[in-house]
Amino acid sequence: MKKLMMLTAFAVPVFLASCGGNQKSAETADSSATPSTETTTETAPEAATNKVEIVANDQMKFDLSEIRVKAGEEVTLTLRNVGTMSKEAMGHNFVLLAPGTDVTAFGNEAMTHKATEYIPAGNKAVIVHTKLLGPSESDTITFTVEKGEYEFICSFPGHYASMRGKLIAE
Ligand code: ZN
């Protein structure tokens, strides 16, 4: 009786370990996951919508890395900052950049424009931008873009490296 219990107790960790580390079971999991991955890929190109909500957080992330909109039609975009850190420490904005913009160069320039909330005045790369948002704030902007691929970033110092994505107008 005692021996049986010990065996059972022993068998469980071994099973878990082989499950996590065994190459074969990992491959099995992969191949069985493939069909669902394909399904996800097929449904991924979501219909372009011109009503967009994008969320920014304290982890220096946007919740969207790709936005698809209809070209030539007005887009309404709302940025929400769901973070709790102060605007001075973790402010966020949404800046849509003209195609071909050097994002790194722009980001480096933008961070020197604190007085204008990190938007370099008169910079032609900026198509449209929201206000710089503190915790629990939101801002809605409207704009119309031609067909093409655009990049968007948060221009708060240091954020553009992780807070950036693509807006595709089709
Ligand atoms: Zn930010």
C-alpha cells in the first residue's frame, strides 16, 4: 500500500517533467497546434474599420501593433491610457508618421520637444497626433489617409522603441 502511494507520487512529477522537456511531446503539441494557427492567420486580416480604439499602458505598450483602415475615409481614433503612473513619468500619445519617416531619427528629435508634448512643431513627418495623456485620460482624433502603410509611435522619450506599430490604409 505504502509502496503504491510512493509510486504514484513519484510518477506525477516525472510525467510533468517529461511533458515540459521532452522534444517529442513538444513536436506533437506543435503539429496539433498548426491547424489552429492557420485558422488564426486566416481570420487575422480583420476588416478595415475606421473607428479605432488603441490602449496604452504603464508597460510602455500599445495593445495594437497593426491598424487597418479604409483609405480616403475619415478615421476616428481614440487613445486611452490605462496606466496609473504620472504623465511626467509615463505619458503616452499617438503620433502617425508619414510613409518613409526615419522613426528613430524622429523619436530622437521628438524627445527634445518637451514644451510641445514631444511633438516637434512644423515637422512634416507628423500627419496627426493625440494629446499627451496622463493616467486614465483619453483623446480622440479624426483624420483621413491615402492608401499606404504608415507607422505610428508614442513620442514620449524612450517609448518609440516599444510603442510603435503599423497603420495600413487600403
Ligand atoms: Zn508612451
